[in-house]
Amino acid sequence: MSHLPAVEPVANPTAPLARRNPVAKLGAALLFSLTLLATLDPVTPAIAIGSALAVTPLFGLRYRVLLRRAGPLLVAALGIALTVVLFAADRSGDVLLTVGPITITTSVVASALGLALRMLAIALPGVLVLATTDPTDLADALIQNAKVSPRFAIGALAALRLMPLLAQEWQTLSMARRARGVDAGRNPVARIRLFVNTAFALLVGAIRRGTRLAIAMDARGFDAATPRTCARPQRFTLADAALLVGAGALAALALAVSVALGTFRPLID
């Protein structure tokens, strides 16, 4: 019988911030990230990214591990920046470079950097939280400390536990297609088509598995109205509250520096 791969934290569990309450870490990440939605300038997210990197050792996480976890985010940020450079409508400001029909100006560079850094700054705290939190502890803390519905918390726990299967299924689908002689070779168009087909097959399989899991959980009484008890207590301490306050202070500091430098660009004028 095969066993599901577990989603375990990859950080040192004794680190100062790694052992904080999961709800406090999740709340701090949300508070820190959502504040960045108020501005479009590149300075605020750059300061936020620097702050997140500075506290990474306090989470007991090595930078090499963080880079591996955040690799897809870097690719996505590069794609966002490239898209803005190619298709930006506002090309005001000084001209920096002209490549054929594409004119790169200071406003285009600022917009591209702002959006790319903003995406990284919003997602990076979530990477830190997931890398340093056990999914079971997170579900327990959501039920006990955040008073979340057990149906939602246990469903989130099941989803986190099943996430590693996506990578395994992607590899299985790719190997199965290769065994049947379906290979893109060096053709970039064929590679894109094969990627889309594999991603669609993975999506269909994930939806089917999620449906079966939901039915199985309901059959086992996870949707019952009977109050549930928790075997593992999760305590919310003053140190956890301090983490929330610190995250809010760092986000406010990033915004204040942006305003002081005159780079602040509100999302809504």
C-alpha cells in the first residue's frame, strides 16, 4: 500500500519564529503582504523583500532552501516584468532603450519593477510560513485560535497533504507520454502544447481526487454539527501577538520610507 508524502516543515523547529503559533505566523504574513497592495512603487516591495530575507534565519530556514522554494516565484516575477516591458501602454518618461518597435522608458521600467517586486513581496511571507509550519498544527490552530470551521480547517489540511502528489503525478504523466512516443524534442511550439496538455490532465485528475476526498470526508462525519474536540492544544501567547505587531510595524515602515523618498504611488488615485 502506498503512503502519501507528507508536507513537513523544512526549517529548524526550535528557531525563534518557527516555533510561534501557526495562526500568528499566518496572520503576520497576511498583514505584511496586504499592506503592500496600497502602493505600486518599487521601493516599498523592495524594502519588504529585504525585511523578509533579513528575518529568514529567525525562521530557521536556510537561504538555499528558500531559493529552491521560491524558484517558481522568481520565474513568475521575470515573466511579469517582461510582459510589462513588451505591452505597457504608458511609455512616458525618458527613453532608455529602443529595440525595434519597443521603446523602454523610465516609466516602463518603474512599472515592471514595481509589479514584479510587489508579487515577490506578497508571496515571500507565505513561502516562509508554509516552509516552517506543520499542516496539522496549522489546522489545529485555525480551529482553536482563529475559531475557523473544522470542515474548512480539515479540508485545508487535506489539501496541503495532497499537494506533493501533484509533482509526482506530473512526473508520472510526463513519463507515460514519453513511453508512448509523445515527445516535443527541441520544438518550442511542441513543448508549449505538451505542457498545456499535461497541465490539463493534471487539473482533471486533481478535481477528481478532490471530489472523491470530499465525499469520503462527509461520509466519515467531518460535516457533522456535533462539536469537535482537539487532541493537540495550540496556545496563543504574548510572543505571538508581538509577531503580529512586528509584521505590521515593518509594513508601515516600508510605506513610510516610500512616502519620505517621494516614490509612493497609491493604488487608487
